[in-house]
Amino acid sequence: MTGQPVPDLIRRILSENPHKSLSDPSLTPAGVTLLLYPKDGLHCVLLQKRSQLVEHHKGEISFPGGMKDATDVDLQYTALREAHEEMGILPEHIEVLGQVDDVSTISNFVVSTFVGTIPYPYEFTTSDVEVAEVLEVPLNNLMDRANRRDEVRLVNGKLNYAPVFAHQGHIIFGATAKILDQFLALLENAPHKEAPWLKHQLPR
């Protein structure tokens, strides 16, 4: 290992793979945060199970985030604001490292994802209205091919391949799984073989 901090490695990986924005006036802009941090010797991704009280995607696994408000200065502001409202994470505690490509959802949103890190341990204060459960998912679990499959569906007459992840009885699918799949591909294909999250990967 080179000793380079993980946030610096991820910032470099993201900077070498500039994100692609998706411009479609028919879609509603939304912003989410993909937060990565060390816990118990592993690097974890923060996810949440949405409550049955939210308007969209009830009971699904998602990143902290939501729809852009008219008063939000940009989508990064949206993502950090939502992380605060849903998980109690102060915006100034999030170090933004970069972005991955925008994705669209079946509910007609276009999602911009901001990758960041937070200090650990962190005391999450969840919204009772929006969050039913907090999930801290180790990267090596997501990279384990035993926890992933690809679903094939016919969408508008075309075959659509969609990744699905499993974690402790939870199923991660839809836009969240697409974003995770994109992020993991960047980590796995990066020329930084000394990166600490790679040591737990299964061989191809």
C-alpha cells in the first residue's frame, strides 16, 4: 500500500472519469450523496431504507437525497441538504470528492450523485417520516459477486440489463443499484491496485 488516504484515491479516480450529465427537460432533477467511510476496518457505503410515508419509492433502499427545491442553489446543495434532513449529517461534515454519471429513474427523475466522505464514528439522527432503517454496507460485500445479479427486462421493446445487489436480506435495485454499479466499476477498473478496498475482492 502506498499509504495514500482513501479519500484522495477516490477523488483521483473520479477526476480521471469526469461524470456525464443527463439533460432532459421532461425529468425532475434530484441530488443524492454516496457517502463512503471507514468502519471496523472496512470501507462502508451509507444507504437507507425508505419509510412507507414518503411519496416516492416506499420501502426501497436508497442513498440520502431527494428532489431539487426551487431555493436550492445547485444539485450539490440539494444532495447535502437532503442528507441533513434525512440522516442528520451536517453539510460541513461532508467532504465532496466528485461525481458519477447522472441516471434516470422510472419515476421520471434525473439523479445527480455526489460522492463524499464523513468522519467516523458519526451519530446519525434519522427522519422518522422518511427513513425506516440505516444500512452501512461494506464495499467488499458489494464487490462480492455472490451478492450481485443482473436482471433482464423488456422495456419499450428493448432488453434492459439492470444490476441488483443483496445485503442482509435487503435488495438494492433501480437507480440506487445503477449508481452503485457505476461507482464500483470505477474502483475495480482503476489503476490503483494498492487501494485498500481491492484486497477483499473475489477473483474474476
